[in-house]
Amino acid sequence: MAYGDWERAKRRAQEAIEAYHRSPTDPKLAEEAIGACLGYRMAPAFLELVPVIEQHLASDPKMVCLLAGACDLVGHIQDTERLLLTALQVQDDYETRELLADCLLRQDRPDEAAPYLQ
């Protein structure tokens, strides 16, 4: 990617983040901000968004799972686990239980993972 293209893309990503901050309860804007951060490998910006999104959208299990998956992509497995537990508190479903079990297994915690697979 040419440097000028990268600069424009980074600017668009920053605009997506700023748009989310203006409407922090909008899940669509949160999703766009997460995508922008991950798409342009802006891990520090993403990690700053995590607590804001979690604070404002913790009652949306789909968004919390998306956020957990993004945390997993940037290597923050403890945040992944915490967020998946939050999502389960809002809506206990098989898919989220399976994601949490996988997260626990990757941390070599099979005894804790087992109940989520039953």
C-alpha cells in the first residue's frame, strides 16, 4: 500500500473512532470503530476503545462477543475471557459458552472449560 493511501486509510479509521465516541451507545458505530482499528492494526487505539464500548454496550451480548473476539485477535485473552463471561450473564447461549470454553482451554484450564461444553 502506498504511503499516501495508508495515511488516508488511517485518517478514515480515526474518523470512525471519533464517530463512535460521539455516539457511544450505537452498536453499528462501535462495530465500525473496532473494524477500523483492527483493519489498520491500530492495537493501542483499539485497547483504548475496549472499556468505553464495554461500559456503554455491556447489555448487548452480540457486541460484547464481537469485542471479545477482537481482544482475542490482539492477544488479550484475559479481556476475552472477562467479556465472554459478561456476554453469558446477559444471554446464556451455546455459542458463547463454546467460545468461553475454547478461551479457557487455550489457557490450559480444562476443568473450568468443561461445564461450558455440557
